[in-house]
Amino acid sequence: METRFVFVMFGLCLLRTRNRIHNQFSTPKLPMKKLSFIVSFFFSLLIFGNAKQKTLKGLLVTGGGHHDYATQKDIITKEISKRLSVEWEVLYEMDPRRMKGLLSTDDWAEGYDFIFYNFCFAREDDTDFIDKVVAVHKGGMPVVAMHCAMHTYHPYVKGKAEEKSWNKMLGVVSSGHGPHVPYDVTIVSKHANHPVVEGLPSKWRTPKGELYMVPTVLEGTTVLAHGDNGSEHKPPQPQALTWVKEKDGFKLCATTMGHHNETVETKEFLDMVANGIAWVTRK
């Protein structure tokens, strides 16, 4: 909005300048042509800039145990919409069986620009169902995922963790978490200019926290930030906290942040998630 305002004001100033020059000189044909071209150029930027900022249609899939999803769904949709133009639909279901039924339909993801997972259904072990959900994204649907989405659809599935389809989609394997204590978030310096974390502080501390253990980062995943809750707590080493992946025909941005509402409400978290949505939906 601010950029468009600057373009408008600059264009108006140019038009006023053109009129003044025209009043003072009767035949400055070449300068007038040049000035008209400049004015047209800036108004073209204004028009095309508006066209690029289309409204995204997002589906927030949320619900399950251990978290205040009723509040978080409102925080996320309201606050992200202040940062990006998003038309939200919310699939909110606390019961795992009913959520499974909703995600088992053939067209549940049709018509959206991205899917945002903020849910917690760890006990699901139906691999055919899980593979069908993953197939939606292999078809090109962008993904944003947070917190307990990393503990969903794999703990009770048999097989090697790194070979389970949900983990392969996420790009990491996460198992367990530390205590409920604040932790430090540190941006990986060599990726500080990545669009997802660009402009964020190089380091900040969460008001509350539950740091997830991420023992395995799969090939093709780029870690953008680490979380560290101190050597006196488990996990004692910094853990992958925010990452991106562009593989298998779709883009993903994920973070293990977000257990407490107080963290979800922070500017850093919301800015990062909004950046992630913009990045995964960018062609």
C-alpha cells in the first residue's frame, strides 16, 4: 500500500511539473515526450503492481489435541491477513476420525493456493490415507506447516522414520520435544536474505516455548533458523526450527514454533509465517 501511494504521489508531481513547463514554453516538444513517457512508466508500475498483489485463497487445516486451536485459528487468519491479502477458509475439527473423513474426500484441497497445517493427530496409522493427503501436494499444492504438524501422521506408522511419506513431505523427522521454557531463535547467517526470514531480527527469544527435537533433516531441505533452549534442557543442542523445501513438485515452508498462543501472537512469528506463505505461492 505504501509503495503504491509513493508511485501515485510521484506521478502527480510529474504531471504538475509537466503543466508548469508547458505553460512557460510554447514548443518544448522533445522534453514533453520524455516527461510523458516517465509519467506513463510510473503509472504502469502502479497498475501492474496492483495486479501482482492478487488475493490468495488459503485453507487452514486445524484441530486435534494438546493446543488451543480454537484461539490460534483466529490469531493466524486475522493477523496474517494484515500482512498478506488472503481469503481464508478454515477446516477446524478436533475429532481425528471426522478430520480423517474430511481429508479423505477427493476434492478437499481444490480451489486453494496453499494449505496451512496447524493440527495434531499423532495416532493416525492409516498409510493409504496419509499417502493420499501427501499426493495432493505432490500434485503441486504449496504447504505451510507449523508445530504439531511435525508430530502428525507418522509416529504410529510402521517403518523407518525418514521413509514415511508425511516426513518426506515435511523434509524433516521430528520426535519429541523439550520442556515448556522460552528459547532463542537464531537465523542461519548464510540464509539471512532468504525471503522467508529476510528483515527479521538475527536473534530473538520466544515469550514461551516448547522446542521440538529434529534429529533428521532430509535431503533437499534448507534450514533457515535454529531454536536453542539452553544446554540445561532437553534437547541440549540447537534444533532446526524453520526450514523450506522445493522438491517433488511443490514448495513447503515449516516451523516447529507455535505451541503457546503468546508465541503465535508475536510479530516475529507472524511476519515469518506471512513471508512463508508468500514464498510458497510465488511462481
